[in-house]
Amino acid sequence: MVTPESIQHGIEQNMATEYVEVDGDGHHFEAVIVSAEFVGLNRVRRHQRVYRAVGDRMKEEIHALSMKTYTPEEWEKH
């Protein structure tokens, strides 16, 4: 079973992040991700970057992942 912690770990291991928080019930998950890698990227590109970090689990194990993505500067203003 997929846990919020396992998704968070996958994101943290596969991209540079300043902050990651993932909550969920085993099927539907919500994530807040702060990364300098998002600078200059639109929302679609940011989400694609997170999907790459999560890998095949996104296709096979995770039913839904809702994301809020921020650059460090955006996060400070949040």
C-alpha cells in the first residue's frame, strides 16, 4: 500500500527540495512541494517534474496526486 511517507520519500530522493509535505488516505494524496527546480516553469511543467520524481508509481500505484508547487521565493510570500 502506498503511504504519504513513501511518496514524500520518493520526491525528496529524486529532486532537490526545500520542503515537502504529503497527506493522503492510500488512494488520494495531496502534496506541497517547494523546490528551486520550479523556477521559470509553469504549473504543468512543475507537475511533470514531480511525476518524474515519483516515477512509475504514478501510473501503477497512485490513484490521484493533487499538488501545490512553489519556488522558494513563492513559498516565502505564501
